[in-house]
Amino acid sequence: MQISTKRILSDSLASILEKKPIDKITVKDIVTECGLTRQTFYNIYGLVEWTASEEADKALANVSDYENWQQGFYNVMVEIQAHKDLVMNTYQSVYRDLLEKYLYEVIYSYVIVVVERQAVGMSVDQKHKNFIAHFYSLAFISLIFEWVKDGMKDDPKEIVEQTGVLVKGDFKKALNKYAK
């Protein structure tokens, strides 16, 4: 499937998700919304993943270092807030686990880059770097999902600032403890 076709289908999916939970959406709904034929498209969940990946790439572009990790975290939260109905319809569906899994993969791939950059010049086993990234990814995701569950009422900037106070210097500190 070409990127332009994916984009058309993705935009249609996003439009429908604003009104309807993902587990109630059919292929027919999506192709009717965008005017394409059913043969063009068969995998709703692949489309959801591709759409989320495209949005995450935009939100995290050029902020995967320690000095900018807070901006990346903030960008993700703003993007979630901008698509509140879509996220809530997915979060409240039987496919919440797919949303959690996908968000973990996005956050982890971002955090591991930050950890790797902080570890430059240090001798730290990869398993320890992976564990640090895993730990912080789970913490960030938990914060995000609590915020989503509470209706995204709190200001993302405040959440990110509070998180920054707690995390400041911790990546390097943890790496130093694992360094050989």
C-alpha cells in the first residue's frame, strides 16, 4: 500500500475514531469515509499502528537526547491531547492493550536513545542500559495512562516539569552504578 493511500485511510480512521470506539469500526466504515474501495484496505490494526507511528515520529523528532527528553515527553502528551477523542475511544475499547503496547514501544525506543547517549564513554552492559530504559518507559507510560484515565484534565507541561524534577540526573546516576 502506498504512503499516500495509507495517509488517506489514516485520516479517515482518525475521523471515525473521534466518534466511535475502535472495536466498533469496520473496514467498510473506513473506506466509505474516504471513498476508496474495500479491496484497497483490510487491516484496521495495522493502520492504527502506522498512524500512531507517524504521529510519534513527528512528536519525537530531534528531541532524543538528555537535554531535550522533557520536550519529547511533552510533545507526546500534547499529541495525545490533540487527539483526545481518538485516544479515549481506543483506551476505552477492548484494544487498550494494543495502545499500551504501542505506546511502550514508542517511548522505549525514544528513552533507550537517551540512555545510550548518556552512556557514551562508560562501560555499561547493554542489559543494564535496556533495564534503565525499560524502567523509565514504564514510569512515563504509567503517568500518561493515569492522565488519560482522568480525562487529560491536568496540564501536560506541569506533569512533565514535575517528572523532570524527579528524574534530573537519574539516567547518569543509574548508569554510573552499573558502570564497570
